[in-house]
Amino acid sequence: MKKLNDAIERFALEHPNFGVPGLMRYIVIGEAIVYLLSIFSNPAAVSFLAFDLNRVLHGEIWRLVTFIFMPGYYYISDAIWLFFFLYLYYMIGMTLEREWGAAKFNLYYFSGVILTLLTAILMNLITGYNIPVSGTSYVNLSMFFAFAMLYPDTQFLIFFIIPVKVKWIAWLDAAFFAWGVISNLIALNILGALLPVVAILNFFAFFWTNITDAIQYRRGINHHQMSHKTIQFKNIAREQRRREKQQGYRHKCEVCGRTDSEFPDLEFRYCSRCAGYHCFCQDHIFNHEHFTS
């Protein structure tokens, strides 16, 4: 997976002009047009755009592309949801393109589309049933995972009121994907269960290095927190705070006995040449007998 991730990065760097600049803008406009066609006629009128392997084999090759523009919403009552998702797709897609460049974003989107097509074709061939595919909703929603990886602390206003960080919304997106898999398996719709899986695999292909680096970083933090030296230091610091609270001072000179609570303007230091931790005031830090044990 790491080699695939490196190959993607290398291709995007070597072919900066690959793909369609502003790709998400055209996809959103296309879905809006298909939605308008469906409400001014009927949903069946736009079925000629869906991917259908039998019809593709009979010459209707436009279906290999046009299924991308099917929005999944075809009635007037769906207008609010459609507007919300189209806005979300446009905002996230254009942000990813600005962050990655058009080449890498086009690779991300079209690799998801191609994986969707290949999955549909294989399921058609294996089962012997003609199973159409209308839209790329899981590919579109997988962009949210990419956005959350890059900008986890960005806040969205839920219902235009409640600020929520993107990383938490991404967990809701993951729950939606999980529900898509489970509900389709229950309904024995294998293709429907596979589509969210391939969209997630596409995400992993592009973010494998980011994910493994984050895991290793977290393991490093946990190892440091659980190491013997760290625990020992925390115990010493905790004991020091307890002792300070009981004694009423933090520093006390080993020679003259003055403390920082009695003389707040006095400077105290610890001698590096003494065995153990021994504190001295500024008058005795260089003028004392060193502790050897």
C-alpha cells in the first residue's frame, strides 16, 4: 500500500497538468442539471445515464461516464438535501484540489470512480445479473475523510448554529459507511455492500502514509508516557509538589536555611556537582561543601 501511495505522489508531481481543473465544479453542475431534468419530467427519464453493463456492451458507452452525474435525489421534496450535499461536495472538492493540485485530486476522484465501475462489472459477471449503478455517492462522501485528515480541527456549523470539528463529523461519516455495508448485506445486496468498501480502499491508498505515521506517532507518545523513566519522573514531581504543599516553600538553601517563601526575591539554584538534588541560595551556590552521597 505504501508503494502505491508513493507512486500516486510521484505521478502527481511529474504530471501537474493531468486531469480537469475545477473538476468538482463540473460534477456539481452536472448533478444539478440531472436533478432538474428528473423533477421536470420523472426519475425514469434520466435512467439512460446510469451504468448498465448490458447496455454498455450494446453500444451505450456514455454510461461509463454519465452515471457520475446522477445525484441520487430526483424529487422536489429532496431539494434541501440535494443543495446541502452539492454544497458540501463543491466546498470539500475545491479545497482538496487547492491543497493537492488538480492532478492528485483528479487521481483521487477518478480512481474511486474506476474502482466503482470495476466492482459493478465483476459483480455483474459473477452473479449473472444485470445490476445498474446510479451515482457515485460513496466516492463523493469519501472526500470528507480526506478533508478530515488534512484539516481535522476545522469547524463546521451544524444547522448553522452548533460548531463541530470536522474530525468528529468524520466519525458520523464512517458510521454511515458502516451502515451502508451492514444494511446491504442484510438485504443480500452484495454490490451495495461493496461500493462503500471500495471507496474506503481508495481513501486508504491515498492516505496510507499519513495513517501509518499517525499511528507510529501515537505509539511513540504512549511508549514515552509508559516508560520507566517517565513514570519515575512523574512520581518524583508528584512527591515534590506534595512536599512543597506540606512545607509551605519550594526551595530551601542547604547552608543558611532561607526559603523562597520567606525571601521571594532571593535566587535559588541546584548544584550539579553535588550527589543528589541539593538547593542553595545565590550566596552559597558557589560557596559550599559539595555533597558526595
